[in-house]
Amino acid sequence: MNEKIRKLDLHEMGRRIRERRESLDISREILAEQLEVSPQFIADIEYGNKGLSLKRFYILCQVLNISADYILAGEREAESEDEELMRAREKVMGLLCRCDARQLNGIEKIASIYADGVKMK
């Protein structure tokens, strides 16, 4: 028997889902609409009271743009990446998700100028 098998912790899974949803500034109502469930069902998932079907879990991963491994076990896709870098990426992605096309075009130009300036140093 494999001693490394861990139990699924619905409370921690729900916490990770809630944190990601909030970092992307997505309401429970919008997420519920995407998954074709009620906002109360999303709350139950986030509190660890209920789980998701595989189909809805797959959609959730796409909507939140997050790996299944992270939701299920808290493991990042690349464990060698710096945690601070991952948090910064999540914050930036959350901000970008709130922008319209015009704003994103402006941000792209600013980011390009900034990245080129940093490379020169």
C-alpha cells in the first residue's frame, strides 16, 4: 500500500478556489453562471461542504485559469518557482481580467517599454 496517498481536503480546496476567484475579482454569481450552478452551490464548494463533478471541475479550472493540482492539493505547476513570483503573477492576472480590450492594449505597450528598459540595465 502506498503511504504517500493523501486525503482530499474539501475545506482547503474550497479556500484555494475562493482565493483565486477573489484575486480575479470574479463574483460567486458570475462563477456560478459559468458553471451552470447556483451561487449558493459555489459558496458550499468554497466552504468545503460540497464537491464538484468532473465536468464542472474541468470548467472551473479553465474559468479560474488555475491547475487542477493546485486546487486539489495546493501544489503549484512548477514547485521550483518562487512563491513571491507566483503571487505577483496572480495579482497581475486578477487586475488584467478586469480590463477591457482598449485598456489591455495600453498595458501591453507599457509592459513592453518597461521590460525593454529593465533588460538594458
